[in-house]
Amino acid sequence: MSGRTSIWIADPPFLWTATFLLAASAISFLIWPLSTFHIAIQSRTIALATIGALAGLHGASYGAYKDSPHESFLARRFLRELVIALGIAFFLASMSASASQCFFILFLTIFTLTRVVTEFWKLFVRVEPQQDFRIPTQFHYVRGVVNRRWLRLLAGAGFLASIYGMYCLFTLLPHGLPNLVRGLMVGAGFGLTEAIAGAYKDGTIEGFSTVKFLKSPVFCAIGGFIAAFHTQHLGFLMLAAYGTNRMMLELFFKILAPGYAPGKFRSMTGSFTEWTERRTYFLLPYGVTWLFWLGLLLQ
């Protein structure tokens, strides 16, 4: 077991040096706008790759900090977030719709889509032992985990369809709405959808909590309001609203919460005690990505 806890990617020299290089690259794009580059398309692709790496680093650092005392540090999961985020960044670089979006919106969009892909994988595709979990990490209903692959994939298709369905629903909002009001409504509506899904997923095990239920609508509305200053595109507005929502919820109610432990585990105390201290290594890259979010916001 000791071999798993001495993985080079989690050691401070590598982790912090990589974070510094990513941050330095990102800052260069904040200081020198793309208009100063001679080859705009290539420059934008490089910029999106950098932003994608930082969006993936945010999610990877948070996940490693949260779960490593219970599961040890798993390099494959850390790298998975980075690879998915980079893939999404390159996909967005090929889309004409993204060309008019600022880096703040694109950062949040990449973060959100990475989370969607990761959750789809965990809930509807991946198979892993569930004995260590109080709340199953695979798709489940009241009576237990759904094991039939076709049913899980069907539920996953419904998960993706619900996201698109919310987008279609928001297109019905009056066109004359001020964009800030639309941002609030889109964020609150999308957050309400997540709250309902979360109440179904966790409520049958943990019980229903009104305070917990209201967190997503409130913080997603805040995210929508912030995003509305930067975009009028409905799809990007919705995704950016959710991105800020997740970042804020994870920061305020998990990272900053004294003694927080993920509720999905049966034990509130992780068996990998050395990672209870070593996980603080991940706070540096996590903090850097928050500063990057703030820098993009103020651009």
C-alpha cells in the first residue's frame, strides 16, 4: 500500500512546479490579449488548452483533497480530469460559437462539461465495489444499485437529455428580459434541477435537508448573475452559471468546512491517515485556479 502513497505526481516539487508553469502561462494570456498575437487562431487554441488544463486542475485538486484520506491518492483519477478538460478545450476551439466568448466563460464551460463527463462515467458506466460507500457511487434507486448496463446507459441518456431539456426550456424565456435577470432565472432554474436530482440521489439515504436543497438554486443563480455580465449566449450562460455554482459550493461547504468528510463514505475518518496531512499539497494548485477564476472575472 505504501507504493500508492508515494506517487510522484502528488509530491510537492512536481505538483507545485507544474502549477507554477500553468499559472505563468495563464497570466501571460491575461496580460497580453490575443489581439497582440500574429496568428490568432493558433494563439486561441493554445490559450484554450491552457485554460482547459487549469479547469481540469481545479477539479482534480479538489477531488484529490477530498478523497485521498479515504482512497489514497489515485493518479489515474487526477490525470483523468486533466485529459477530459483538455479534450473539451480542443473541442471548443473548433467551435465557431466559442470564438465570441471570453476566457472567463470558457473556463467555466470547460469546468462544467468536464464535471458532466466525469459524473456520467462514474454514475452510468464505471463499475466498482460499493461496500465502502454509504451513498452508492453508481446509479441507484430506492432499492439499491442498478447493475444492468443497458438500464444504466438508458438512465445516462436521460441525464444528458435533461441538461438539453433545460436549455430548451430556457429558450422560452421572454426575449426582452434584461440579461442579468435572465442570468438569475437560468441559474436558479438549472440549480433547482440539480437540487431535485441530488435530493433523489442522496435523500433516500441521508434524509431530506431544506438547507442543502436550496444551496444549488441560490448559488447557481449567483453564478448566472455573474456570467450574465460576460455573455448573452444562452448555452454558455447556463454552463457558466453551473460552473461557478459548483466551485463556490465546494469551496464554502467542503474545503473551508472544519472537519468535512465526504458523506458518500461509510466512515467519516479515512483509513489512509498519512493523506490527511499530505492532501494539503493540493491546496496550492486549487488556490491558484481560484485566483485564475478571479483574474478572468476582472478582465
